Amino acid sequence: MRRSQGHGLLLSIIINMLFRAYWLVLVAVLIILHFALGWPLWLIVIPIACWFLHSLLITLILGWANSNSEPPKVQENKNPYSYRKD
């Protein structure tokens, strides 16, 4: 089995960010409030940064958890009724 060496990290982060797209609702509301009420733009940058950092952290944790697992060892079939190749 081929083991990944982190080449799919960017793709994983993008997919993870799409799964957490509910942050875009907050950003859209803040953009509307910026144009309607003149709220500062840095209020929009904070949820975008949190969204990206949260997605990155979850991706790295899941990648780390997967990298520590080893495939199960092949065990001898001890069932006396199964077909045996001799």
C-alpha cells in the first residue's frame, strides 16, 4: 500500500474548508454590515482567519492520526472448515 507523504495536504485543506462553509455566512453578514453601516473591514478578516486556521488544524490532526496507524498484520486462517490451499 502506498503511503502519502503529505502531497495531498493542500487538497485536504480545501475540502475541509468547503465542509466548514458555514463560516461564509458570518463573513457575508459582516460584509453587508460593512457596506450598510460602515463597520471596519478587520471584523471580516478575523472570521476568515479563524475559518482557515480551524480547517488547517483539523486537517493536520486528522493527518497525524492517520499517519500513526499501521495496517493490520495478515493472520493465519485457523478455521478448520475453510478452503485451504496446500
